Amino acid sequence: MSRLSWGAVFGGTALAITTLMLMVLLGMAIGFFALNVATEENPLGGMGVGSYIWWVLSWIVALFFGGWVTSRFAGLQRTNDGMLHGFVTWALTTLVILLLLTNIIGTVVGGAFSVAKSALGAAGQAVSALPGPTQAIPGQQNPVQTIMQEAQQTIEQVRQKGGEQAVNELTNAIREVFSDAEITQADQQRLADLLGKYTDMSQQEAQSTVSRWVSSFQQAKQQLGQVGQQVARTAEDVAQALGQAAIWAFLALLLGALAAGLGGRAGRVGGAVSI
């Protein structure tokens, strides 16, 4: 078995990377020329799978050519020598591409963080100009915040009228209503009775207040559940996208190694070596 020719490997790697760049640019040109923004609702919708396929094909062609050039430059004659030189070219090309992608992604992420920092600073200035938590914000009232404010006001009234014992009874009743997984009619009735007993509310007003609190609490709970479902769906979509990307990357690497080995096998020279 002949020794590894690093000069040939470096030359084949350089040509493989250059060929890959040319193929990628050609694919981008074809894809952009094929777009019809005026007539299609989502012109970029079909580019995902097509771009993956083109990238894999470009990777295979570039590595086959790189392996072929490496084997030819090294003047190899044995089949195993040509394929092994092709595999080394594939490995070096993969490492160089990963290094380039890491630098590019780092630059993009750094720019994104810079933009996000500026945006958050502007948002902080805007938030500081908003009304405080006790002030009304038109169209942005928080149901739970409303319940807490009204309950706190009611407790203060009860403290003035019935003392700390009445406050404790009312506080416990409020906790029993809103801390249970299921709000029962008995808990609501007990809270309404205490409101009627320790405040100036009539029984009907107390029941109406409790019903309004429960309705607002259930509305906020439903909104929180919808947000949780949306977050779960987003996480699932991200996981599926990452899984698909990993599968395509695995196939590309595997087929690239095979293409580089076949290219090295095809690039062998016959007879006396002359380059």
C-alpha cells in the first residue's frame, strides 16, 4: 500500500469545496428564477425539500470530483489506495465545511443578538412609559389581576368592619375557590355568604361578584392552556425539523463518503505514472 499523499488530498479538498460552492450557487440561481411571487401565495413553500435534494446532489458530485482529483494527483494504481485517498478527502472536506459553517453561524447569531439587544432596549424604554400595574390599560386588562385587585379591596373593607377573624375567613374562602382543580358550587356559595356578611353587598350582589370572579379566572386559565398548547406544537415542529435536518445530513455524509471513495477509485492511473 502506498503512503498517503497529503498534497493530493489538499488539492482534491480545495477542488471539492469549490465545486460544491459552484453547485450551490447554481441551485440558488435556478430556485430564485423559478419563483413566481406575484401568483403564488407561498412562493418559498416548496423550496425546502428541493433545496435539500439539490444540496445532497451537489455534495455527492463535489466529493466524487474531489476524490477523483486526489487519486489522479497522487498517481495511484491500486483500487484500495484510490478509495482510501477518496475517504480522506471526504473527511477533510467535511471538517473544512463544518468549520466554515460554524464561523458563519457564529457571525449570524452574534448579529442577531446585537439586534435583539437593541430591540429589547427600545422595548424597555417603551414599557417604562406604560401605566403601572394598578392603572387601567384599555383593551389589555388581565383577568387575574382584576380579581386580585377587587379581592384586596374587599379584604380591606372586611378588616375595617369585621376585624382580622373576618379577614382570615374571607381569605381562606377565596383560596378554597381558586386553588382547587374544580370550582364547586358550595365553595362559591360560601364565599358569597361571607361577602354578604362582612361587606355592604346584598346577597345578590355578592353572588354576582363571585360569579364574575370565577368567570374571569376560568377565562385566564383557558388562555393559559391555549398558550401551553401553542408552545407544545411549536416545540414539536422544531423537533421534527431538527430530526429531518439530521436525517438529511446523515444521508449526505454517507453518500458523500461513498462518492469520494468511488471518485478515488475511478481516478486511478494505469501503467507508468505521469501527471
